[in-house]
Amino acid sequence: MRIVVFGLGMLLGLCPFTTAAGSEVVFDGHTSSLSVGRSCEILRDERASMTWKQAMLSKAYQPSDQNVPNLGISSSAYWLMFTVRNTSADDRMFLTVDHPEIDELDLYLVFPQRMVVLAKAGQARPPHAAPGSPKEYAFNLDIPTSTSATILLRARSNKQLQIPLHLTSVQEFHLVRALKYLAVGGYVGIMLVLALYNLFVFFSTRDASYLIYVLYILCITLAQLTFFGIGQFYLWPELTWWSQRASVMLTLLSALAASTFMRSFINTRSYAPGLDKWLPAWYGFLSLTAVVYAFVDPLLGYQLDQVATGAFATYMFATAMASYRNGSRPAVFFLLAWSMFLVGVVLYVMKDADLLPYTTMSVYTMPIGSALEGILLSFGLADRINILRREKEQSQEQALAISIENERIIREQNVLLEEKVEQRTHDLRESNEHLKRTQTQLVNAEKMASLGQLTAGIAHEINNPINFITSNIQPLRRNITEIVEVMQEYRAMRPEEAGEKLRQLKERERQLGIGESIDELDDIIGSISEGSKRTAEIVRGLRNFSRLDEDDLKESDLREGINSTLALLAPQFRDKVEIKAELGDLPLVECFPGKINQVLMNLLTNAIQASLARTDGITPKVEVTVGFEDHTVQVVIADNGIGMSAETQARMFDPFFTTKPVGEGTGLGLAIVYGIIQDHHGDIQVDSVLGEGTSVRISLPIRHTQDNKQRA
């Protein structure tokens, strides 16, 4: 404890105090707890600005006529003064102020020639604002035997200010405090057992009443601990703002929890609808009170709290009584429990008002009342389980009777239903067969449409190299004929005729242009070779695209499929669309190559058509990129075409849905694509912005599990 010693002679002109020091209290150490309330003199400091010296010299003190001075609700500070004469054998004693709801509490011990500051405590002050101040308002008085000293106490609070002052010996103080902690621990133990038990019941029954009860028990327990000072002294000592307001805020929160529990437990909506409809208004009033108290004016908020909680308790009692009169069995338990709690509150208030003696029993009337309330409510909730069990049994009996009747009706209806089901099954089977035939025809139509588009381009592409070959056949025949003629004449020439005949043959070669024919043969053969190569490439691309001979899962290079598809589409869109293919390294993918090529053909065709549909002059572009990650490969086909709206994207994979004009699309292309990707256990994602373009991402597994292969 930090002791500040003042020399009164130096401070006041070396003159001792001549003011009255209040009534004298004789402490002999034999009385277990000596109340000094009526021995005090009280001074009201309306501005709360007096110093201790001014208070000592003041002549405005009034004698107290209460065992527990009740100073009301105000913003004033109050000074209490009395003299203690120690006639006991011990130089030490304790002065307790058993009322933790004090915002500012200063205690001075004044001797004839010196003064000691015992404490600068209170809820409005941080716990370390004044070193040495006790957590609980229990102060050690060091008054030598056969001497006396004046006790000067200053108190201020925005709540009801009561000053229960008691002098006790050291042994008695520790005994009383141990009993207090034992009582508090017992109270907390009871409330926690009730809360945990009903929480367990809630998890078993899922009845909201049990959970609300648990929340209410926790709120009321915290509120009672705040009234004891346990909260601000031990649970949240560093939270000064909350310490000042915890008791009122927790009281209001407990009232809200209690009313919510009452509404659920008693079912006031059904048993007291006239009063229940006002409950939201009460919630608003209590919430407004909390806001005023916490953030606007604590004094006004505290007064509103006194009115609100008292009126609300009466309202709850009246609602429970009305529910009981209307036949609510749980209302009986609630009325008994609520009455116990209200009795405890009334007795506690009577003690504070000095209408009851300040005893250990009167101090604990409110927590005892709340504990009895919790126990009785727990009994009511246990009885609720019995009610629910009986209702469940009755419900089961009714359900059994209904099920027997339903069974009889079902047996009678089964005969008719079986006949109708058989007829309906026959009709559905025929409809299903017809649907399958129609679907097969539509799928074939889609394939034929795609084949028609390919055929036009391929025929044109193959026609060019064939023209190369056809146009060179006649020159090739003529040149070979001329060369053969000259060669035959060379072979027919006899040695004796060599001189003259050789000159004639040379002239013949010159006339026929054999040299130019030989040179022309090389060009003609090169042209024919180039044409045959191009034809072979087209045929190979078409074969790679169709892969009609591959009906099983095989390892395939997707890049080869992309290149083949682009090669087949090139005749239709060459010089119209800028196509960029970034085909990096890819592992071989286990798939149905022909089906995957059909997917690529459909998506690339759509992308090219969408890019060509733009009319704003932007160069049509289609970009194909590939990649792989973990166990999947991705193929992304992006275009800068007209894009799709959100509505179109939502339906783009639906069968028979198309945005193309009538006669230009069946609406099955993307539906087939989606089905093929699903068959491969892959994924397809579309990202499109209207007017900007579309990006389609295909993800395929590199390897198929055994289960997937069987399903495929």
C-alpha cells in the first residue's frame, strides 16, 4: 500500500484540526462485525470538487440516521467521517465497504499530526491508477491500541449509492471473506450444473427452450457476480468502461433472456396473446434504456433502468398468470420460480433501504432467489420432457391408427394402381423407344450437317492438287513420246551409218526441243509430286480426325487432333480468320480420339463463326492454348467474337437450343460436346462477355481409373 504522509503542521500552519471528527466508534475486537453507519457524519459535495482538507474543515456535516447510509442517485460526491478508538489488543482492523457499485472511493486515515491515504479505488478508475488500492473494498486500518483516528471517506457513483461500513478484526475478516467465497462458489456451481444439464438436454431434444434457459442462467449468474463485485474485481478488472456499466447492462440482458425464455417455455403466443403482442415494445424500451445508460446519460439511464426492470418484471408476472389461467401447465413452474426471484430481489432492496438488518442472510437474498428460480425452472423443463413424451406417445398412437387405415386403403388401391402402372409402363416404353429413334436421327443429322460443311471444303482442297496432276498429264505424255521417238531412232542406228545418221538425229532433237522437254519433265513431275503430297495430307488429316477404327480408350496426342481439325477447317476459313495455336508439350491422354476430335471440331467451328459474326471491323481471331497440371490436361479455345448473354450461357448445353437462324443449326452440337466430356469424366467451363468474346476451357483426366473405364 502506497502511504502518503502529510505533516499537518506544515500544511495548515502547524495547527491541528479543530473540526469535529464525527461520532466516535469504539472497537474492542469482541464484536464480530461492528456497523458504523449511524456513527458517521455525511457531507454532500454537489460539485464533486472538494479536497480532503476542505472536507475536514467543513461545518456542513449532517449526522447519519441509517445503519447503511443510502445516498440516493445523483452526480454529487459524498464525504463520510467518523472516529475510531481502538481498545482491542490488536493494532490492526479492517474497514469494509460491502457495496462494489461505487465509481469513486477514496479513503483517508487522519491522525492528530499526520494523514495517510489508504485508497483511491472505484469502478471508474483503472486497477493500477492508485497503487496499493485493494481489489475489494476492504481496507486495513493501522490504529495503535488505546489510540483513535479519524476516518474520512469520499464516495461517488452514477448508480444507487449505499455505504455499508463495518469494522472487523483481522481473523473475523478472513473468516467472513472465506465464507463469502464459499457461498459464491456454491452459487456458481449450482448455476453451472443447471446450465450444463439443460445444455445436454438441448442437444438431445433440440428444443429451443433449453438453450434459451442456458443463456438466461449464464446472464443472471454474471449479473449476480457483478453485484458481488466478483466481475469487476476478478473477471474484467482492466475493462473500466464495462465495470461501471456491467451490473445494469447484464440486468437488462437478463430481463430480455428471461422474457424470451418465458415466451418459448409457456408459449405465451397461444395462452396470453393479448399481453404477448406487447413484448416487442418492451424489448424496444429495454434496448433504449441500455443505449441511454451506456452512451447518453448514466444517471438518466439508471433511473430508466429502475423503472423499466420493475415494470417489466410485473408485466412478465401478469403474462405468466394469464397463461396459467388459460391452461398452460409450464406457467405454474414459471410463476413459482419468478416469485422466488422477485422475493429475493425485494428482500435485497429492503436491506439496502435499511428496512431489514444488514446480515449475512439479507446480503445473499438475491442470489438465493435466483438459484431457487433456476432450480424450479429446471424442474419445469424436466416436466416439459414428460409432457413431450406423453404427447409423442399420443401422436404415435394416432399415427399407428392412421397407418393401419392407410394400409387398408393402400391395399385396395394397389390393384388399380398395378393395372394403371402396367399400362403406363407400356406407354412410356413406346415413348422412350420413339424418343431414342428421334434422338438418333437428330444426332445423325448433326453429324451429316458437320460432314456437309467439311465435304465442301475438303472437295475444294483436294480438287486443286488433282488439277495439278490432270493438267500435266498431256504435256508429260507429249514430252515422253518425243523422247521415246528419238531414243528408238538412236537404238535403230547402225554403226556404218553413225556419222550421217547422228547429224540427222541431232537436227531432229533440235527440232523437237528434247532439252526443253527434259527440263519440263522435272517441273511436271515436281508439280505432280506436290499435288499428291497435299492430297495425302488431306486424307491423313481426315483419317486422324475421324479415327473411325478406334472404339476403345487409347492414348492420344491432343495436339495432333487439334492440328488435324484445323487442317480440315482451313479450306473454309483460310484468309478470313487469324488462328493462333500455342501447342506446348502435352502428355498422351487416355481417351476416345474420334469423340474428342468431334468436340474440337464443334468448338472451333463455333469460335470461328462467332468471330466472323462481328460487324465492327475488328480482325476475327481464334486462339488455341493447351497445358497440363497434376493429373489433367486443359485445352482453351478463345475468340474475340460476339460473345453470349447470361441467359444464353445458362441454356447453351440444352439439347435443341440454338441461337442460329432456322435451318442453320440443330441445337445438338454443344449438347453432344457436353455429353462427350462427361463420358470422359472431364469438365467444361465457359466464360463469355457479350460483345467481347468467349473462352471455353476443357479439362480431361490424363488417365482413367478402373471405375471410370467401366462407367465409360
